[in-house]
Amino acid sequence: MDIIYLNDLEIETIIGIFDWERRVKQKVRITLEMATDISKAAASDHIDDTLNYKLVAKRLIDFVGNSEFQLVETLAERIANIVLSEFDIPWVRLRINKPGAVRYAGDVGVIIERGNQV
């Protein structure tokens, strides 16, 4: 399996458990590694034969930008479900960073893997 990746997609969203976090959009950074077979696309040189990372990004920008989850963990699960089901890939590794969430730390977040890497 090959990997198509999308690094540091920044999206503003409502995320957090504190009252002020429920009122102010915060930035999250999303990195995806998505398993797929690129051989058909490499042979045809046509976008229809590959995982279109621009469509993945647009879908996540819309979803995350309009979401209001309390936990980064919940957001990660929902994103993984979207990518696996809507883009027909067998496996995804997802990292979500929440910059500024912990004082003195550059960021915090979660990394999850879902599906079956072939």
C-alpha cells in the first residue's frame, strides 16, 4: 500500500470543555496519512485514478469548521470515519494538534490509526 498524506491542515473550530472554549473558535492542525494504491494513477496520469487530497481537505475544512466537539478525541474519530467511508481507503493515521492548549507546550493532541493497512 502507498501513502498519500496531508500535513498541517489548519482549521478554526469550536473545541474544548471550558466555557470560553465554547464561545471562541480555536485553531486545530490535522495531519493525515492515507493508505491507497497509486499504481493506476501513476500509469494513467489522471486525477480520477487516485485519492484526491484536495477533495479530502475541502471535506474536512467544511466538517471541522462547522463542528463543536468538546474533545479532540471525538473530533479525531469523526474525521477518521469520514475519510475511511467517503474516500474508500482501507487505513488512515490521523494526528490532531491543538496549539496553545497547555501553557508552555507548543501543542497537544492525539494520534489515531483506523482501518486495516494492507
